[in-house]
Amino acid sequence: MYCPVRPTSFRDLTCADARLEDVGKPATLAGWVNRRRDLGQLIFLDLRDRAGITQVVIDNADAPKAHTIAESVRSEFVVRVSGTIDKRLEGMGNDKLDTGEVELRATEIEILSAAKTPPFVINDPEAEVDESIRLKYRYLDLRREPLQQRIVKRGQLVQAIRDTHHAAGFVEIETPLLIKSTPEGARDFVVPSRLQPGSVYALPQSPQQMKQLLMVSGFDRYYQIARCLRDEDLRGDRQPEFTQLDLEMSFVDDTDVMAWVEEMALAVTQAVTPERPLLNTPFPRFTYREAIDRYGSDKPDVRYGMELHDLGELAAASGFRVFESVIDSGGRVFGFAAPGLGSSTRKQVDELTELARKAGAGGLVWLALDDEGGIRGSIVKIVGEEMAHKLAAQAGAARGDLVLIVADRDITAQEVLGTLRVELAERNQMYDRSILSYVWVHQFPMYHWDEDNSRWDATHNPFSAVMPEDQKLLTTNSGDPLVASADDPAGHARAQQYDIALNGWELGGGSVRFHTREMLAKSFSLMGHSAEAQEEQFSGILEAFEYGAPPHGGIALGVDRWIALLTDQSNIREVMAFPKTSSGSDLMLDAPSPVHADQLDELGLMLKPQPRAQER
Ligand code: ASP
């Protein structure tokens, strides 16, 4: 791990520096005892710091005082050792260490701090440790090589992001944490105000409004490594607080933002993981519709095939009632072929059916082709062999393949297959894990219908602008944007929204924004915000747009996800120094913790009794 030497009053080299050419030179090192071997007259210490490991040898014959101290030293003690760099004996070198040909012959040792026996082994990168113990003793976990290296890589990623943006004229600007709610579709964390009892700040779900206001101020190109907070349920790629590369640009359309992000992402990837091959440059661009119909996902992983195919026409004439009624009611029938899985057992297929159900489908239809041209499957008897073969061929199958078919509502059918596609590729290791594959998905629907509140809701960002050719669709059948219905033209409008995905994970998303008060207010109305509500929630940005706002757009990319993907981790906890558990706890600092009565008093707050919390 590269860590340049910077001599201090405690040491003159790091534990990775000593080489053959230093033999005979005096040196002082400081670090942790990674391992100690006591051979009687000789004691060996592997001394470790962030940079590496140097072997220290203490010979009772040369340095009896140091030898006595070395006898009392244990793993993880912090020590300072002085002596002379020496060549290791013939055949005793360690080619795994940069310092492996030499050792430090110690004449003095000073114990800087003793250590209890740690709750898990620090010096074995492979050691399996319970995650809650790792989180409680995070400072020790961070001493272990794999996590330490990932955190260093993360620093390199942020550095590369900064370098690339500065070189392109972006200004780094910090925005406040105590703000007013900015909706990103999650719950806010709120902070009660002591000076204004009864009022709260919201912690930013993103700096969205502020970065747009910076464009109104004329900053032209802004970026920030921004901390964002969203009070939502956690999973592997989510934490309550996370870090985004947040950026905004003026005088741009969607292609300009995508072009910058692509150039930047390539430069950053090259700087951080030059060894990983990139699948496609320029990054492929799919419309949302294409992504759904071909991959069953709005964040497609294109490192492997198994593309979906529309079987609608055949299904409608297949004689299979389920297919026909789905098609009649406006649903879709899609299928894909999994290469070489035609010999799957009944049990394996049942498992896939279960998965399809969990993903939201009513069921799963399968067809298995053998190597001799035969076909078996759940519907072969009903539709006949000829139709079964036709369906399989339409799904892209060859001999020996397994075909999976779902008939359901539009989008659901494709997404269920998308889930199965990913699952099969994972299980059967159908791709090279080292490959990085960035893709764009754009032209998302502006709104989705909110059944509960009878209104339209932004599919992504409420500030996103509509595609120019769809502007006329921003209407309701009633003529009043506040009186909406599920079949309004607005439901067909597409946004100037683009998402970037990496290896099947959503890495980021952004859009070109409305930059006139009139259009933004109109879109807010469609989302059910009355004029008064708009005034209360968004008066700042609406008013700002009356003072000359440039056309602008931006994006935010998840830094935690990005570095997790670059270091091949499936949980972002593995790339965060101090993450929280899935229930949002910090096990090391014991947060959240009960609030003190005097804090509540000062804030003018009272707690409601929490019967469920007491039961726990
Ligand atoms: N504010 C959006 C988000 O945090 C990103 C953007 O549209 O720039 O996801």
C-alpha cells in the first residue's frame, strides 16, 4: 500500500521502506506487533503499520535489555524499535513482503502502548469474524488489511473525482446540513430547533435545491462530495447516511451531462482500478422502455446475454388460456433462454418458480430443450410440441437451453424475468467478475400514478424537466392539474432523466431540470401540490426562477456504491469506515441512544410513551 515516508520524532521509515541498499544504516520504526515468535535467544517481531511489515530481530547476545522488553510484548502492542538494517540470512527471505530481504536488528525497544488480546485475529485477512463484533470494534477491524485497503481505495476514488472535476472547471461548494425538506422520495431525518421551539430542520436527502440555486447564482459548474441522509429501511446498498458525488451544470441538455459524466467516470475508473477491463465505451444508452423490454431492469447488467424477448404474438394464439387472457387484458408475455440449462431438474425449476412468485409474478412457465431436439415443460401438453418449439425459438433458445416465460402486467412480467436472469447468471457464474460495465438508461416516465392519493408522483426527481416533445402531455383529462386521474396524458410524458448503472447496480441518476417558475409550478400541481402548498414548501426555488435562471441539469452518483463495485463488494458497509447496522445502529458508539430529559426540555419536546419499545 503506497504511503510515502515522512520521518517524525518517533520514526524515520515506515514499515514498508527498508531495502537491501539500506543494509548497515541505522533506523527507527514504530508500529503494531503483527506477530511475535520467541526462539529463546532470538525474538522476532513482525512490525506493522499502514504501509507494510518489517521483520525485527532481537538477539539476547547483542541487546539483553531490549530482549527482556521483547519477551513481554504481545500482538497489537504499539512499539518503537531502533537498530540497524541487516540482510536476512540466506534462504530466510520473505518474497511476499517488500521488505522481505532485510530485517531490523534491534538494539532498543520502547513499548508505546500495551494491548489487550483483541476480540478477533487482526493479522489474518481471511479470518471469519461475526459482523456485529466487527462493527463494535470497528477501529480494530479497520486495522485489518482488506478493510484498510478498501478505505484507502475509497480515498483514492474521492481524490480522482476531485482532480477530474477541478481540471474541468467545476467549483467545489459545500451546502448546509440543516435545511428545509427537499423531497427525494424518502423520509427526512429532522432536527428540532432550540431557538425556534416547535420548528425543525430537515437533514438533506440531497443538496438538490441548493445546487440548482447555485446555477441561478451563475456558478455554471458545481460539484460536491455530499453527505446525504434518508430515513428509509436499509439493505445491502443503502445506509441512512451516504455519500454522493453531486454535480450540476448550466447551459446543458441531457446529452451534455451524460457526456461529462462518461468522460469523468472513465478517468476516475482508470485512476482507481486501471487493472479492471471496461466492457463498453462509449457507455451503451438504453431508453427506459428498451432496458425493461430487453433486460427486465432499469439498471441492466450487460456483462452477459440472456436477453428477454416479446412472445406476445405467439402467446395470443397459443391456445394456453393464461397467456391469452393476459394478452387480452393488455398484459405482456416475455421469455428468455438460459444457455445450457435445459437439463435442469424439476426441483431447480420449482425453485425458480418460487423466486418468480416472490418477485411478484403469478407463476412461471418453463420449457426445457434437450440436445436431441426434444422439448419438455409445463405447457407442452396444452400448446403442443410445435407451438412449444416456436415459443422457445422466439425466446432465443437453442438445443440444450432452458426457457423461462412470464405472463403478467406490462413491466411486472419483464421485471420478474429480469430478476431470474440476474439470479441465473450469478448462480451459474455466467460472466467475468473483473469486467466493469457502465450503461445509461434514460427517458424514464415523468410520473407514476399514486393510487392512494389520486395524484401523479415523480418517478425520480420532482425537479426534472419533461422531454421537449412530451411537453404537451403535461395535462390532465379534467383540465385542472390538481384533479388528476390514472389515464391522464401526463402518465405518458417522459422526463429528461438519466440513470447510470454499473454491473447491474444503480450508480446514479440525474436530470435536466425545469428552469422556469411556470413549468416547475405546473409539474408540482400535477403532483398534487396546491398553490399554497407550493408556496410553503418550495417558495425559495420558485421565486429564484423569477430572477433569471439558466437552463441546467445535473446528476448524483453514489460514492459508497461506486467504490463497493470497484472493490467487488456486495455490501456498502464494506467500504465505509463507520457504517451502521441494518437497523440503523452504530454498535461502536452505541447510537442512537435515549434522549436526556433536560435535552427534551431545552427543545420544548415531549416523548410519547412507546409501549413497543418497552416490550423489547
Ligand atoms: N438529487 C438527485 C438524487 O440525489 C440527483 C440529481 O437529480 O441530481 O438522487
